[in-house]
Amino acid sequence: MSSLRLTDSECCELITPTLFTRICLTFTPSSLTRPSRLEALSRVGHHIQHLTFSMPHTDSTFLPPLLNPMTGREVNFLYTPHTSTASVTLRPKYGSPELGNVLTQQYPPIFHAATNVPAFINVMSNLPNLRHLTISCPGQDPAQRYRRDAVDYALVSLRIAIERAPLPRLEKLSLSHIHPSGLLYLRHMRGFGCLPSAGRRWAQIKKLNITMDSWDFLGLRPGLDHLKILDDYVRSFSANLEKVSFGWSGRKGPCPFTLFTDPLFAPPRKTAKLFAEVTSPMSPLPAAPPRSAMSFPKLRYMQVRNATMSSEQVADFVYEHRHTVREFDFENVALINGGTWEDALAPLSRNSGSDAWSSQKSGSESGGSSTYPSQDQMDHFDEPEVIDTTADVPSEELVDSRTSVLVTKARKKRMHRRRKRKRNHKADHLDISSPMLATQAPMSEPIIDMLQPTVFNPNVQGVQRNIQQEEAQQELADDPERRVSTLKKAKEAVLKQLGREFSKTHDRKEHVKGFFKNTCSTGWKGRAMIAHDSNTALVPLMFSRY
């Protein structure tokens, strides 16, 4: 395509948008400052929608200790980035000319290119239609996890450029083979040239995909501080994420979405005192309360790869997000502490219908082939779901939690619901008010008919419409004066009927009262008073028993 684009101007116009939709930028000392590349980027930058920024850890990115050439002692300096070219004229780039000379002599050129923040801002400003940003930093030596190198300075400059460049369409962020401390420099917080409005740019991210290099979580240095950095970074996006995916590269590690319920952060069972003292003033402080569970209010798709989780962690996360998430994907996840997938996915089958969710399981931890869904299936989400946890799974695989499943998916099925037709509110109103018409029989008869059960004839093929009754109801609905008059007549009929029944009951009680004069109750002393000037009657609401 690159060669065909250079043959003709018409081919150039047709192929350029497709050819430059996705590009990969490998960071070098001159990749962001070469004039020919910047000129080409200004011509095709508006076509770029997916940028892969790659900066692997190599020997050239390693930064040795900075030494004073006169005394031989190590020099520590505080890095304050320049965010514009004008700021260079106000102060030196590295604080003082002497420190700048030492850094220029001892640090490689890629370090000085990584601290050139205006160059990063200039490149990102030429990508107005960028939607997906991928950052790849592979190859870090595990022994250097607590050392800062040139890659970290480049990540600081890249984050500042993302926050300051106009990127209104950025919505997806992928971190491929990122080292744990790299999240610290990509997170917007006070310091490192962060603006107060930086949170608006990161609030645009709706899809987050992280692949992180793992380490020995059970060794002498388990790296709990790096796990806390990971937890803080994911929490900063949790309010707006719709799709989240995380996986460990290498050995299995804890799930970052349920990190503080993992056994790694469990408090010790027994806390020994400092000097086996009897009194309590020198006893160790109690363990700090754990963090609250991570919540994704807008999440629709979740994937965890190559991790270890307990059945309680899976069940709690699934239950918390069962209403919004359309698909849970646990790829190569091993259940610890003897848990089973039936217990882990029980909230879906317990709180939903039996046909709402479907599960897919394949492979085992000991070996075997695994089937993976296509990307199109991942992107489609439908209505609520339950898990048929025994579907397509041998019974032997359900016994041991460690060898249960490599890929466990819980996906909502497609459910087609019929649309409800809008009802005619006028017809409903007339059906309710029709027993009140003055032309009908007394009210007691239709009420008895309404309370009787209706027997349906299965041989009836259709319903015959009464056109005359429908026309009468339509005329009554269209004429407000007639409707008011009809309701007034119905009211009069009801009041007369109630007054007549009350008079009969009162006469009967007066007759019985002559035989029983020593009763404890006294009857009503008058009949219902009917006002002749208004068509109303006084109806008693309380009766006394004689």
C-alpha cells in the first residue's frame, strides 16, 4: 500500500486514510524532533486513530547513579519538567547550569529526549482524531523495579502531552507489558506538570486494557506497594469505564479488581509484641482497615487473564455488577482455597432467570486446548443473563478448583421482547366510568357481575365489536358538558339508592328497639336528610348494633 500510494495522486487520496489509521511510534532520541518527520506528521496526523507508543527497556535507557565529578559522591536532583518553550528562558532545564552539565556528560541522549516535553506536546497536537492509545514498555529487568530509568521520564512527558493536547475523541487506553512503577508516572496527580483540568482528559477513557509484567508475589519482596499503585490507577478510571481488561504476563497474580480481599493483604493471625512485655503501651498498632471494594457503575464487559482468585471474590464482584455487566470473562483464572466455579458464579443463577445467562468453559490448567471467542462476540452486549455452570464441562473438572477451567465466560443471552402498544387512554377512561351511567340498572347488580369469575370458551374465534357502543362512548368523551351531566345523574342515582336502603334499615331497627329498651346503644334518631336545593344526600358512615 505504501508503494501504491506513491504511484498516483488519486491512489494517494484513496489509500492515505486507510494506511495511516494505525501507526506505531518507537521512541528514539530523534523520533520527535526530526523536521522531516514532523512535517509528514502534520500532513497525515488527522487520519491517525490508533497510536502505539513503544519504548522498550534496553541498556541505553538505564540511568546509572549520578556522581559529582569533583567529590565522587552521588548527586540527587529534583526533576521539574518544562511544559513550554517559553519556560526554558525563565529557568534552566535541570535547575542549575552545573547540574545540567553533569546530566549531559553522564546520562545518555535518550534521557534528554525523554525530558523534552514540548516535543511530545507538539506531536500529540497533530493527532486531533486519536481514539485509541497503546503504550508498550516491555523488557524491564525485575531487579530494577525500584529504579527510575529513561522510560519513566518519557512516560511523564507523554502524560503531560496527553493532558495538554486537544484530543476530544480519545476513549480507549491500552497498556501493554507495562512495568508497575510506570502507572505512577501515567497517573494524573499533583506534581510532574499536572494541570487542575487534567482529570477531564482521563475521564474520556471508557475502555481500559492493561497487561502487566508479574513478579514473585510470595517471595521476600512481594511488592505490595506496587499492587497499591495498580489499585489506585484502576480506581481513577472506574467511574467511567465500560470495558476493562487486565492480565498478568508471566506467572499468575492477584486480581486487581478485588485486590484488598486477596490473601496477600490479609492481616497476620498473631501479632507478637515488641519485647514480650506484659503491659500494652508498647504493643503494635492494630491493622489498618482495608479499602472498600472497587465498583464500576457503567461497566459492561470485564476480563481477567492469568490470575488467581477465590470463589468469594468472584461471587462478590459478579453480584455487585450483575445488572450492568453483559459478559464476564475469566481466562486462565485459577480458583484458590478449594473454591469451585459453581459457587463463584452462583449469584447469577440465584438472582436471575434460568435462561438469562449462559456460560462457556473449556480446557484445564494441566493441559488441553482452549476455545476463545471472537472479537465481534466480545463487542456485542445484550439483555440480562444465568449461568448454566455444568454446560459442556466434564464432571471430573468440577471437583478440583486448581484444574477446573482455563476459560470461563458468563455472557448474557439475546432476549427479544415484544414492544408494548400504547393504550387508548380515552377508551380506558370510558370503560371505567361506564357503570356510572344513569341508563344502567342499580349499582348492586353490575358489581355482583364483576365479582363473578369469568369462564372463557376456547372455541371462540374472535371478538365482535359493538360499533354503536363505541360511537356513543366517543361522543361522550368528545362532549365535556354531556360527560359532566352523565356523571351528575349517576351520582344522584347512587345517592338515592343509598338513602332508600338506609331508610329501610332504620325503620326495621326502630321496630326492634321497642321490644328491647334496655339495650346499651341508641339508634340513629332521624332518617337521612336529603337537601332539596342540592342533589345530595347525607349518608351515615357509622352504624351501631342493637
